[in-house]
Amino acid sequence: MQDIFKLVSLLVLTFAVDISNSPEEEIGFCLFDANSIEPNQYQCNPNPNFSYSTDPKDLQSFPELIIPVVFWGINRSDGSHDNALTNAKATEAIRLLNSAFETMNICFEFKDIKQINDSEIYWTDYYKFNKHIKKNYRVTQKDLNIYVPYRFTNNNNNLRGGKWSPNQLSVNMLNYNTGILPHEVGHILGLLHTHTGATAVNCEHVTRDENNPDYNAKCAGDRVTDTNATPKLYGKFHLINDNCEYEGKLKNCKGEMYQLTELDVRNFMAYTQHSCRSVFTIGQGIRLREFIRNSKEKGKMNFVKKK
Ligand SMILES: [Zn+2]
């Protein structure tokens, strides 16, 4: 069980080891065996539970949803800290989420802020943090829980955050009000990285022409058709200029040159420059709303409520 937990945590860990081919295997659609199917025989069978629509009218048609949020500040055992999570900061985080998810008609409500005084998790390893919280600080399924420890030691103290359960995520104190927060909430609500599977044999192809036999945007990458095929840009920030424009000449698994727009570089779900993370696309919004609808039909996501 712990191994499964660790695997799931790994899949959504921001800026950590990328094994992002696995989320879709876990969800169970578009599975294929790379050893038995040649890439050119790969058939795209879109998951019928998603529309793949990119029509703003479809996005507008979803009714308003409410997500109550409980924040958890982490202090040293004696209550001291170098930067506490305050009501003002939690309110700032809620404002950021409401701005990021506004077009999806999702409203985040600040329900509570709790303080944990525990030096063991004030500044520690991400996995240790999650395990410790799970063991010692139980939560209900009624809220989204956002934990804000001072730092994580992983990646030379550079790990910013991650989703580690269906309704629990962490961001470090430097990121309660940055694009990392909507990114992790995007994972909670069913979105994948835009570069998912970029290094796989069945990577997302560049074409956006549905009649092109190579078109596979519904079955590869993030399964969203209005985000372009995208490489993992972490470590390649020199290819992004000050206007969040991509200036690289990277190629995908087929040898096609990526065709990234500024919107792709600015996407919340891309591994991109910190300052560029600012948009979700219409297609991501619709997929996210359909993911919530599908999950609720299965009795999951009780923290997402109808108005
Ligand atoms: Zn991520």
C-alpha cells in the first residue's frame, strides 16, 4: 500500500523525477503495449467519458461548484517559524485559485486555517512529510487540504510542491501564492502535465488536423486538444524568453519540431518559467469539469460541492 502511495505521489510531484507516462495507465484509457505495437500501428481510441471539446460555450454550461479549503500552517514544535502561514496569506491563496479557475465556474472558499507545531515536518523530505501527516493528522473527505511547510529538502531544497492524495496537496512557503498552487490543484481536479509522455514512443504528435492520420491529441500527452504537443521544459528555461515565448528547436519522438505558442509556455500545467505560469486553456477547463463530473458519478470527490 505504501508503495502505491509513493508511486502516486511521484506521478504528480512538481519538478521531481518525471515518470509521467504512468497517470494514464492508472486511469486506464488509451493503454497500449509498446513492445507489441509498432508506433505507426497505434490506434487512437479516445476515452468516451470525455468530450475533448474546446468550445467556450460548453465550458460556460457547467454549473457553479464550491470547494471548501482548509489550510495547514507548519511551525516548529515550540510554535516558532521563519515565515508563518497567516489568514492574510491564506486569503491571498484563495484569491489566486478563484482567479485561475474562474472560467471553469469553480469557487474556492476559505473554510479554516490550522496550525501544526511539529519540528519533524517543518522543513523535511516531501515523502516523509506526507507520511507523517497521514499518520498523525487525519482529515475528512469534505474539504480540500492545502499544507504549507517552510521548505522541502528534496532537490536541494528546491521542491515546490505536489499532490499526494485525492484531497491533499502541499506547497512550500515560497509558493502559496505562485502558479505552483493552481498547478497542484489542477492535478487534484484531474489535469495532467502538458508534456505527459513527451519521451514515450507514442508521444503526442504536433498536428492539430483531426483528418491527419498522425493526429493523436486525444490519446497522447495531456489528452487536451488545445494544448500543443510540448516537451518538458524544466531545465530548458534558456529556451523561454522574457515574454514567455519559446525559442527552442526541440523535436518530439517522431522528429517533428514542436510548435509552441506563448499560451503553451504560460500554461499552469507546463513545467515552465515560474513567472510565466498564468493560464489554463478552454480544453483543460472542460476536461477538468468532465473529470469532476465522472468522479462524482463514481461517488468520489466529495469535497467538490454543488452550489
Ligand atoms: Zn505537476
